[in-house]
Amino acid sequence: MEKWSAATIRDFRKTLLDWYDEAGRDLPWRHGRNPYHTWVSEVMLQQTQVNTVIPYYENFLATFPTVADLAAADEATLLKAWQGLGYYSRARNLQRAAQQLMTDYQGKWPRTAAELEDLVGIGPYTASAIASIAFDQVVPAVDGNAFRVFARLLMIEADIAKPKTRQLFTEIIQPIVDPQRPGAFNQAIMDLGSSYMTAKNPDPAHSPVKAFDASYRAGRVLDFPVKTKAPRPKPMAYYGLIVHSPAGYLMVQRGANEMLTGYWSFPLVLQTDLHADDHQPMTLAADIAALEEQWRNDYQLPLKLTVVGGQPVSQTYTHQRWHVKLLMADLPTAMPLDFFPGKWVPAGEISALPLPKVQEKMMQRFAKQQDFDGFREN
């Protein structure tokens, strides 16, 4: 690993911040130093690209202008505002932390990274970003960009997939952070990591800090950062049941112990739950017969299922990749749902519910295959 002298560190700070002042991205959460704005943006930016986040951020702030508004929001409004961003636990943790701020801190923000980490869902990176940007605390915000930038600049060989490596990078970067402008320094590293020092197709030859880039001089840019591969998401095969009656479509709300808690979707049935013996996979026809029998016996709903054309709908989550085969059934009357934990929702009202991405994909596939346009908002 390369080590910098005090003079090199001073030169790096000046070079980086001069470039940032001239070419830094103009992002809505950078207008001012409101900790609430920084917090919401940083949480949204986890696992999501900047261009995708901007309209969600603006809508979220319009819906919940203050921490107090977020703390007092009902769940349906919260989930609707977050709909499409995925990783829905982020929204719930935002609200829980907002409630914590209002209850335990009387609406006043902690001003240090260590104190901010006491808030629900705020980890070391987000805490450091808020503390440096909003409160000028001299701490590095170590995220994927910082890992990549400093691993290349200093040729750090440590595996960033290992939890202990974060502390190593924090200790290495801490003396490099500009003590006068720590927030701008951290945001400049974010911009550098998303432009000249991207994971793929970086442009180190034109980087404003190429003179400080040891990996560029060594011709080893793509060797850094060192990262062992994460396991592939586990494939999960579901049937998505599109059940229609004169009262609308059958919808269920995801439970507290399920992924996508609180969101609404067509009923989803794990295919393996229909198999009495995993060593003897059932055919599609046999699965349909088993589903029809189950729904008739358990829910008193006499379905006659048919296959919706097209490939299964796919949706990837951190640890799972869902493949949803669509089946449909039409009931001539709106059967009572005394034994089924769902409700009939008219087609035009479905879009008003908080819906996960997989539900949107199921509706789009169904509409395309059936030449149907009835899920749009009225």
C-alpha cells in the first residue's frame, strides 16, 4: 500500500476540492446542509442510481417536508411514496428513526457520527455522511465509492467484502479528509467514484487526481478494489394467481414475517409448497389441480385456473431471485372472503395501493398478454 506524506495529502485535498468546486454534481440534496435532506438522499441512494433517486427524493420531500411529517405518516402513504425504490425496510427504518428523533431527541439532530448511529437504520457510512455534510465533523464517509477510490489511489489489497475492512479504510482515510471542508471532501469522493473511477470502464487517464493514483501508474486500475464474490441469489419459483370477479381482483397484503411487508400483490404461492415430494417434481397441470383443490378446501373459492402466456415474471432481491408463473381465474360472482386473508379491489383502484415492483411487473405482463388496459389510475 502506498503511503502519502503530509505535503501529498495537502496537495490531494486542494486538487480534489478545486475539481469538485468546478465540476461537482448539482444535486437537489446538496442545496444547503439540512441533515434531514442528506439523510433521506443517502438512504435512497443505497442500491439505487442517482438519476433514479432524484424524482423519488423530490416527491418524498414534498410528501414529508420535515422529520415530524415523516414520523406522523401512516404506513400506506409511506410505502406509496417509496414504491418502486425497492429494499422497503429502508422506508420503515426512516420512519422509525424519525419517530425516535421526535420522541427521544425532541426533534433535534445528534451532531456526531457516533451519536447518529444510535438512530434506527443509520449505519457508519450514513452517520458519517450526515455528520460531515451537515455538521462539519471531520470523518470519512466510507461507502462503495470511497472503497474504490482509495483502494486504487493507494493500492490497498484488503478485501472490501470483509466487514473488518471498513475500519481499516476508515483509519487510512481519516487523516486525508480535509479538516476545513469534510462534507465537500466526502461528496467529492462520491463524485469521483461515479465518474472517472467507476467500477467498470474507468477513465483514470483523465481523472483530476491521476497524479495521486498508484494503481494507474502501475497499470493495475481494474485490480482494485479487491472483493470476493457474493453468492448468487437463490432462485425461488412462485405461481402468481390473478383471480377476478365482478368486485375486482383478489389482492393480499404481505405479512410482517414476509419480504415486502405491508405491500399489496396478487396472491403468490411458492411452487415447492405444492410438492409432497421434492424428488418428484409435479407437472404444471398437476400443480394447477393441487392449487384448485387447496383453494376450494381452504378458502372456499372454486377456482378454474388457466395459464397466462409469456415467460415467468422475474424480480431479483439481495438473496433471492423470484420467477413468477402467472395463472388466472374468473369467478362469475364476488365470492365472500371469510376464509381468505385478502380483499377484492376494483382494477382502477389497484394502483392506489402500495405495490412492490414484482406486482407492477405481473400487472404489466397480464395486461400485455390479455390486451387489457384496466390497471391504470382513474
